[in-house]
Amino acid sequence: MAYVCEEAVERTLSLQRSVVLMARWICCFRGLAMTGSAAKGFSTWRHLRKIGKYAGPVIVGGCIYITYEILALGENATLDTQAVEQEKLKSYIYVPNISLEQQGLERIASKARKELHRAVKRLLQVAAEIFSWPLDEHYMRLDVEDHESGLWLLLKQTKSTIKAVRAQAVQELAKKHHWHDYQYRTLAQACDQKTSIGLARSKDVDLRFFLRAPSSKVIEVPSHCDKIVLNGGLQLLQKMYQLRQDSQTIQRNIIRTIGNLALNEHLHSAIAQSGWIGILAEAMKSPHVIQASHAARALANLDRDTVVEKYEDGVYILHPQYRTSQPIKADVLFIHGLLGAAFKTWRQKDNSGVADKDANYTECWPKTWLAADCPSLRILSVEYDTHLSDWRSKCPVENERKSLAYRGRELLTKLKAAGVGDRPVVWVAHSMGGLLVKKMLLDASEDPEMRSMVQNTQGIVFYSVPHYGSRLAEYSVSARFLLFPSVEVKELSKDSPALRELNNNFTELVREQEVDILSFGEMSPTNIGSMIKLHVVPLNSADLGIGDFIPLDVNHLNICKPGSRDSFLYQRSLKFIKDALAKELKR
């Protein structure tokens, strides 16, 4: 894209002069006919005959000339229709760097026919007024391209004050895949940010709906308090994103930053105007689950038309990532454990002996398999930092932030903002994540504003959760030269008074609330580095003593990674989730 040149500006002025001349011809023609002037001895009829003899070719020729100018200008420039509304911003004009030959003669001919058709209709209307001729109403209502009116009708509906009307219009727009390029560009510049965000969150949307970023800094809104935006941070992040296409990690962290900025509604206009919505829509189509989920979180935070909740840093929506008309009936939350993550913890079990992964392999089974089997669920995954060892000295405040109690309070606040507790909930936790779930539910039961989270909890799945401690903590204490235990590891010590109190209070709570429990235990040892091999969570520690307990011949890392969609581990977990939520629906 480039800025419009002087030649295009001159064409615009020439077009304006042509239109004025055309208007004068028509006005004179109509005025003379209606007043019937014969001041100089000419009868009205003779005058009209002369006008008709010469004015016809002139007017039609003028129409052809104007049509040519419109077409030529249309091939070179698309005007920013939001420039007046955003007066304090520098307006910009997009100029496609493609030739008329590349655009194709067929489209030019189509536009020419359309303009001539409209000119003939105007002339027929004038003639009908003069001579009282009957008009063919069907012909006058006929438009060469009906979809043009449809475009503007949908655009008008997207600006409706009724949310349902706006959502339906956006849904209809998202289905358009066969428009001309100029139509997409026109709509991209005419639609508001809510429509752009809605389109970005629509599945399989055409990326031509979104404006490209302007080539220079155009956004300076003094009212913004965020220094990143005030100092051109959005443009800088975008430049870094474009330059580092070789690094998914860098691009992922940049999108994560945009998702955090999107938590502030007063920044939404700046994010939209700087061209980020189109980038996020493109990232949503990424085959990499982490990249797509970061973009989905950012767009959900921007979409205030259909999304009430806010997804803070570390809370990711795995399903539904696009707008959907299907109502969400329940939530399923996935909480990883020590050294885990929001996505890699829940991937399919790796098949080391297979060179090529099966076509049904998934990087995140909750997003792929569970979403397909339970489309009416909202599936969230939580991420937080954990450490196995602490070789570096840290201040006491940093250690306190890594404690179970602090993390529980922090996650509770984030989950509340995401609307967890407003509908039935099933928790799925691995390892230390299960202790975190227990702590959060106990804290929520004592907070009136959070109590709905407990009351709506229908079931919990525990994958090798150390309810009574872990041998990892014991081993680390006896081998400090290999592993200096972190705060997290210390809290997992066997027969810890804190763990015992947590467990007793939790079992009392779930019995009182009649929460269903399903627990899995590991039977195979896990390699910790190259020198340590142990059962991280013994079976007697993984068995809560409530609900069903199932030992499996897998290690601690694979206990939450099904080998396939048909595996016992996945199918049993799926059945539990369905049964727990069905119980609530029967009440």
C-alpha cells in the first residue's frame, strides 16, 4: 500500500468538475422543458427537439466519461470513510499496487455497464416527466448487481442498537467469500470496530474484511493512560511481530501482550485502528494451538458485543473460540501441575516409535476431542509459573507469591472475571494443580462473592494429585546437591500438616456439596532428569478416599495424556464429565 499521488488527486478534481457539468446539463434540460421558454421565438417542441438532438449524445458521452473516471479512480484508491469521525487522526488512503491488467477487464466492463445502466435510468426519468411517458417500474427497480445493496444493508444492520440484529448481520457478512476485492476494502473501511471484532471471531472469515495497518503512526489519543499506547507501543509491537515471523515464541508473547491490553476497554479503539484485529484474525487460523489460543483470548477480550467475561493473563478459552449461536451450558476447567502448562500438559501421549504422527493426533485434547464430543461446553485452561528448584536467592515476597495460598487467591480473582461459577462447573486437574483446585474451592466457600463457584461445582477429575504428599519432596531433601527444592516442592512434603488440614477440610466440603470425584493414579516410575527415577505420587497418596479411584500403568507425566480418542483414559474422563453435568440438568 502507498499514499495516493498527485495524479489521483487531480483525477478526483476532474471527476468533480465532470459531475458538476453533468448536473448542469440535466438541470437545464429539465428546467427548459418544464418552463416552456419561447422568449426568442422558439417553440417548446422545437427547442426540445434540438436539445434532444444534441444533448443526448453529450449527456451519454458525459456518462461514459464520468464512468471511466470513476472506474479509473476506483482501481487506484479506496477512501477511509472513518476519517471525518476520527478528525484528530491522520486519514490515509489505500492504493493497491496492482495493474488494471491484473484486476481483469471483466470487472471493469461490469462496472461500466452498471454506471451506464444508472445513467439511462436517470435520463428515462427526466423524459417521462417532460413527455408524461409511462415508466416500466420493473426496469426502474432493477439493479445490475443486487449484492451491492445487500452489502450496505448488512453494514447498516451492523450498526443497529439491538445486539441480536448486529450479531446476525456480522454472521451473514462472515459467510461472504465471493465478493470483489474492492467490496471487501469498502466494507473494511466503513465498518466499526465492533463489526471488525465480530468478523475476526467468526470461523473461516475472509481476511480481506480487515484493514491493513497504516504505514506510519496515526494514533495519538491523549486520554489514554497507558504509556505503551501513548508512545506508539502498538505500532512497535506490530513491527516486531512482522519482523520475527521466524519465532513463534516472540510472536506468541506479542499477542499475549495485546490480549492483556485488550482487558482495558478504553484501549479498544487504538488496538482496532492500529491494524491489530486483522493480525489476530489471521493468527486464529494458525495450526499451532498455542498461537491460535492467544489470539482467541485477545479477540474475546475485544468483543464486548457478545462476550461479557474478561480473560486475564493465564486464562485461555479453548472452546468456543469463535462466535456461536449455540448456548453454553457448563464450564470445564483444566489446571496443570508442577512444571506443566496450559497446553502441553493436555497434549496427546507421544508415540516415540512412530515417525509420522497419526492424522488424528492432537496438541491439546480438551480443545480438539472434548470440544467435538461436548460442543455446548465452554472449555478453559489455566496457566501459572512453577519451579522444581530454586538455585537463585529470592526475596521473601517472591517466595510468598509462589505459595499455594497466594496462587489460589490470584487464580480465583481471574476465574471470577472469566465468569466461572455462573454455570455448572467440572474441574480437571493434574498433580499439584489438584491441590490448587482444593485450595481455591475452600477459599471460595468462605467468600460470599465467590460462593457460587462452589455451589455450581458438579465434579472434579484428579490425575495423580498428591493429596497426602509426594516422594519428589522427600527425594529432593535427601539429595540437595542435585535438587534444591522450591517453595512448591516443599509444600508437597509427605504427611505435611498443611496438606492434612487442606485434605480434611476439602473432603468435608465435597461431601456437603455432593460433588462427584474421579481420581487416576500412576503405576509406572517417571524419569526426573538422567539420574532420578521414581513414582512421583504413590497410589496411596493419589487416592482421595472419595469417589472412584482408577490406577493406570502409566507414569506421572502421561497420566493426563490419552494415547488416542478411543483410549480408556479419555473415554472414562469424558463419561465422568457428561454424567456430572447431566446430574445438574436433571435437578
